[in-house]
Amino acid sequence: MTAKRQLRALLCTAAALALLAAPGCGEDADGDRPAAGEASRAYAELLRGLRKAALADRRYGALRRAEDLSGAERAVVLAFCGTAWGVVINSEEETLAERPFIVARIRRTAEFELTGNDYSAAARAPYVAPVRAAIEELDEVVGLGEIDEPTNRRYKKACYA
């Protein structure tokens, strides 16, 4: 993939996330957070619903449902859906076979979202472990290395209401 195409994909994903992200991204007001490295029940349910909808080729509204999540889990859902959308829009289907590329793209996008567009190491530091844990849960449910072009299109469909 050319540098110009990578930049366009990153910009498209960032623009989509900026439009979808609501202010106040952070912890739940009631302080009900999972233990470190453990996905919240709402996040796990969202991922299972997303997978089920994608397999059935149905809309699920994962982005809308992600508004109820906080922190890294919300950012990872936004990044995953943005990546699925970007792959289709930018005709980047060849990147789907590259699991490390897809994981890194989701990670970078989620961290960028959480830091308020500050990608310095210091700004990203508090989010590295939570984002990694959220991506691991996503990978366990969705199987990032097993997504092909038709499956990606179904995930894109399931992401949006």
C-alpha cells in the first residue's frame, strides 16, 4: 500500500471517529469498571452481538451501542468499525490478510482517540494496557486474522445502524 493511500485511510478513519465520538469519553459515572485486563460485560455483549449480526449480514448499530461504553473499549469499537469502513471505502482488502497491520491500525486509532489527538508516548502511556486488553477481547470474539473481504463488508454493515 502506498504512503498516500495509508495517509488517506488514516485521515478517513480519524474523520469518521471525530464525527462519531461524543465528548466525555472516559470512565462511567458510577465508577463500575472491570478489573485490569478484563472486559466489561457490556463490551463483551456488544462484541458478541456485532459478530452475530455480521454472520447473519444484518445491521446492529455497534457504533451507537458503543456510546454506552467508556474508555478503551469504546475507542476500540470505534477504531474497529472505522477500520472496516476504511478498508471498504479505500479498496484496501489486501490488508485484511495482514493481522498485525489490522491490529496495529486499530490500536493506533484507538490510542489517538483516547489521547485527544496527541500521539506522544507520554500521552499514550496510560492507554496502552487498556487498549491492548480491549483489542485482545475483540480478536478473541471476532477473529481479526480470519476476516476476509465479504466478512469485512458484513462487519461494516453491522457497525452502522
